[in-house]
Amino acid sequence: MQTRSKKKVVVIGGGMGSFVILSGLRDYPLDLSVIVTVTDDGGSTGRLRDEFGFLPVGDMRQCIVALSEDEAWLKQLMLYRFGKGRGLRGHNLGNLILTALEDLTGSESKALEVVDEIFALRGEILPISLSSVKLGAEYKSGKMIISEHKIELNKLLNDRILRLFTIPKAKINPAAQRVILGADLIILGPGDLFNSTIANIIIQGTTAAIQRSKAKILYIVNLMTLKSQTHNFKASDHVAAIENYLDVRVDYILINHEKIPDEIIKQYKKLDEYPVEDDLGIDRRVLRGNFLAKKVYRKSVSDSLKRSLLRHDSKKLAKAIMNFLKN
């Protein structure tokens, strides 16, 4: 009797967005791959990138934790951030381990192979490109910013990002292209719209691979706006931006319908950030549901990077995604 092959799912994004999705999907019988950005240049990752010249490791570290076997201490070690020490303060131990492995093996790809053996990963982690690049943004006002970290710190006010690009131009990692072409489902979001999701799409060859793939495309809308990238964006603005860079329509859109607690809204309001308004109407591609994690994530960190107070529930997301795979 022939066994049914596993569905091939590719998650494209970075940071906490990919972490949440992978944490839920890792327990399902899937052929799972995650493609991460190579433009991060802030915090511990940025310091290591500047000092060693390797590709950024922060997004990869998050994905390693999400896909590793349930070894509590290993996960805690990978997420541990030094709070003191002149040279170590603000550094993440997982970032240091990955940087050491890149130095020992000579490449990010080989370092990830070693990581797979150490952590027995339940999925494949791939950088979108093997080139070292900087992220650039051109704004409606004519302003130009080069640096993912500086884009993150920029206050949009009444401005908008018109164009995202990399310096220099970079080609897609052949391994990333391979998994996109063979995918059954491609998941975009819910990380930072421009710095995490679109930062992958603009790499040369990515859009073409997605267009050639027979995979269905799922976009997960963010819970909150982000002042530096999506100020005043409604759900339709998020979808339009994704489809503009993809040059194709997404097949499914997943959006939270659950009320966000008032105390959380108040905290975000201080940052001039607000719940993303659902203005998608009766679009048949849309699935609405209660996808909020019940726990509030509030961490004291030493590298001054902003941490989210609100996240999607990984198990609820995974259950919804598995329903899309049945279609």
C-alpha cells in the first residue's frame, strides 16, 4: 500500500512571525521549510555582522528554537541574552553560537547543517540569499534610508514606503528556490510587513519562483500597525503591498477577529500603533478567527530592541493552516 507523501509547506518571513508559525506547525506531519531574511543589521545580530562579516543570524536563531526537539535547556540557551559584561552585554547566546559555527564551517549553509544535527530540527532553515546585502527604502517624500535597523527606527508620520530594495542586488539562494518551486503551500507573514516579509520577496528570483510554483499562497495579516512601516495601514493596505511585490494575487488571507485587550491597545497607543482594521469585506479568500495568544509577552532586554506585547497563538494558527492544506 502506497503511503501518502507529506505536504510541503514553505514559510517566508523572519523574526517572531516565523517563530510563531513554526512553533505550531512543527508537530504536524509536514515537509516544513522556512526561508529567512538576510538584511537584519540591528542589535546583537548587527554587531556580529559588522565584526565578522557573516550573514545575519538572528532570524535563523529564532527558527532553530521553534523547530528544535523539545529540549527546554537548549532552547533557553539559544534565547539567552547577556545583561552585563562590557563585550557581551546585549548579545544573544544563540547568535554567538551560530556565528562560531559559521566561522568553523566556512559558510552559513554548512553551519545550518551542523545545527540540524545538534538540535534534530523538524524542518529546514534557508537564507533567502547567500549574499551580504543592506536593505534600502525609498519613501513617498523622496527620503531614502539604507539599513534595516534605521528603517525600523524611522517615524513614518504621513510618509509611506514606496519602494524596498537591497544594496547590492542579490540573487535567490538556489536551495530556497528549490523548496519554493516544490511547495504545496507558501505562507507569508505575520512579521514586519516590509523588513521581514517583503525583504525576502525583493531578492531577485523570489517572485519568479513563487509565480512558477503550483503552491497556494497564504498571507497572515499583522495584528497591529507598525509606526516605522505601516502607519495607518488597514488590512487591505497590507494585502495590496504584498500583492504588488509578488505581482500575483494571494489565494488565502488569514486575519484575527478576536478583540485585543484594552490594556494592550493602550500600551501600543503610546507608540502610535493600533490594531489593524479589517476592511476586507466579503472577500472569499479571507478566513477570520480568534487567533490571539492569551499570554502577554513583556520582556526586559538589554539591547534596546522593541519587543512585541502581543502575538498570534501558534496552535490556533497551525490548525487554521492545516485546514487550508485540505483544500
